[in-house]
Amino acid sequence: MSDLLGSKPLPEGGVGVGCVRLAPNRYRALQCAALASLVAVLPSCAVNQEKEVATYRALLDQDAPAERLSAPATSEPLTLQRALYLANQNDEQLSIRGESYLQSLISRARAAAGFLPSFSASGSHNLSVNGSESRNSTSASVGGSIQIFNLRTIRNYEQATAAAEVSRLDLLDLQQTVLLGVANNFYQVLRAEESVRVLENSLKLRTEQVRDVQARTTLGIARPLDLAQAQADESSTRVALLQAESNARQARTTLAFLLDLDYVDNPLADALTPPSDPRPVIEYEQDAVDNRLDLAAARQSVEVASISVKGAYAQYYPSANLNMSFLLYSTAGGGNPWSLTASLLQPIFNAGLTHQDVRDALSGLRQAVMQQDRLARQIHEDVTLAYEDFITSTTKLQELVISVNAAQRAYDLAVGQYRVGNASNLDQLTAQDQLLSAQLQLANERFNQKVFYLNLLRVTGQFGLSTPAQLQ
């Protein structure tokens, strides 16, 4: 090793490292060793990001088309089913929560690594100078260790596994929430555009009323006050129409945002039909208990907290480790070339830190249980209110059908009377306005019933990507 000393001239091609000079042949050997280590380590550092993303996309796309969807052509009707597919495919909230699920799987893998042995290599070079005398020594060794027994490691893995399941359930629950929001906005667009259609016809009526009153006023059979009132009604209807048109444009803008599209100019096609004979509310409550993903996540959170308590108590128990080392090279020579050490650690006193960890874990468990109980009560309220909205809307629809039929008969009679000269054109237009208003109420209530039923499915945990196809 004398040629490593800095006191000797540096051979041609040698390299100096700090106070140490390396000969060319030894430098090349170190280069080869470093390169071999780098080649061995790099593959383990590579991460296939597409595969990582596919982990949570596989959950979200269980009922989605295999191929990625594009924006529909402008003339192509947009169905609720396709709108849900696009939202599920493009919504960033789902991807963000999906990354949280992926991180929980990584945490579980990290906890599982605690059961596996670890290996390492080490090397050292020591240079000491005492006056004119210098000494140096070099050594290299490899070693490994493995946990023989550690309850805390076991509990950490169990807790990470349960936490990953909570994250999976939260992801799927968020998916239902996002899809329901898209469905609500889809019907908001339809409702706003139906209002525009009725108000356009109503404005035609108001304009005709103003023309009729103007003619009557010219003939002296109507008062100026009647004309002013008719003009005010026309202006009020025009304002309502402007607001309805704005509402429709805003609703379409929101729908485009939810679907991650630049705009949505497509006609909306609605073919969803709720059941005409809903089941008793008690059955929907049982469906919620069996299928609500947030309730399942709350139950799993209690399990996570319970395992955390066990992990805190595990700190009182001993742990055992096994360590091994092997000396590859030493300039000093001699010594044991390898060693094997088994160790047992029994905690005795740590200033009460373990006791505080147990208290904290028990508090978290009580908190998780209370959150589960409150969610169970919340689900009962959600199902009851959603069921009431759906039943009331269904009953109102039956009455509105009667109202529309009556308005239709009144309009037909007004048209007949007008044709034989027994009624004015204003009477005919008034009957038409009443018919349009009744039809608007019926159309709005039909949209309401669909939204209420979808919400009922959501609060019972049964709303998903395939729901519109099942209700067509």
C-alpha cells in the first residue's frame, strides 16, 4: 500500500483524492467497482409511472369502456351515460385521490419490508500522521441484519394494510359523489333549456297581447292602463327569458368543466326512467348499510385504530434481532473475518412515552367509533330524506299529468271556439300559455324525479358508472 502515500511522486496517469494519491491500476479497479455497484443499483431505482397510475385507474375504470373517449361531435347527442364516462376519465379529483390510494399501497409495502433482511457494504481508509511518520489502513466489509421478533413491525403492517383498504373505499366513494354531481348538472341544463322554450312561447303570447290591447285601445274599447299592464307583462317575460338563457349557458359551462371539455354545444339526450313502484324505505336503508362505501371505510377506520392500540401495547414486549458481518479486506490483517450477533431488547423505562402512546391510540379508537356511529345515524337521515323527495315527486307527477291533460282540453276548446267566432285570439293564446306552463311544471318535475332517484341510489351506495344504462 506504499504507493498510495502522498509522499511518493504521482505516477503518470495517477489521480489524487484529497491527501491520498492513487496509482492508475488501483484507480481503475475502484472505478470498475463503483460502476458495477451503480449498474446494480440503478434498475431498482427505476419507477414505471404508467404502471403506478394504472393501479388506481383499474379501480375507477371497472365499468368504463376499454378505450379512451374523446369529445363527442357537435351534432352528436350527449347522453348521461357518456357524460359520466367522460367525467370519470378526466376528473382531476379522482386522480388526486387515486394517488393517495397509491401512496397507501406504498406505505403497506414499506411496512412489509420490515420483515425482510437488509444488507450493506462499507469501506474505510484511515490516514494518520505523527511527525514525520505516517500510517494508513484500509478495510472493507459486508453485513446484514434481520428482525427475528418484533410485535410492533407486525402491527405496523396490519395497520398499513387496513389503511390501504380505507383509502380504496374513499376513492370509490368519491367517484360516486363526482358522478352524481355530473348527473345533477346534466339535468340542470335540461331544466334550464326547457324553461327557455316555454318562456319563448310565452313571450310570443305577451307580444300578441300587447298588439291586441293596442288595437282595442285605438278602437276605444280598452283603457290605457290595460295597455301599460300588457307592456309590463311583456317586458317582465323578456327579462325572465334572458335570465333563463343565461342559466342555460352557465349550466352548460359547468357541464363542460366537469367533463373537461372546452364547451358542450351538443343536444342532451335523456332516456333515464326511474321505477314506477319504489320499494319500502326500510329496504333502501338496508341497502345503505350493506353498500355505503363511506360506512365501510368508517368500519375499516375503527379497525385501523384498533390495530394502532395493539401496536402501542407492543412496545412493552421484547424484540430480537440477528446481525451478521464479514470482513472482506483489512490492511491491518488478523481479526475475525466474520461475526454473528443475536440481540434481545426488553424495554424497561422510557420516561412513560409508551404509556402516552397507548393513551393516544385509545383516544383515536374512541374517536373512530364515534365517527362510525354518527355516520350510521347520518345515513338513516340521508335515506329517509332522499326517499321522501322521490316519493313526493312521483306523487306530484301524477297530479301534474292531470293538470296538463286539463290544460290541453282547455286549449283545444279555445281553438274550437275561436274558429267558430265565439272566442278571441287572445283567449286562444291565454289557453296556450296555461298549457305551456303546465307542461313546463310537468317537465321540471320529471327532471326532479330523476335527480331525486339518482340521489336515492347515491345515499344507498348503489350509484355508479353503469347506472344510466340500467335505468334506460
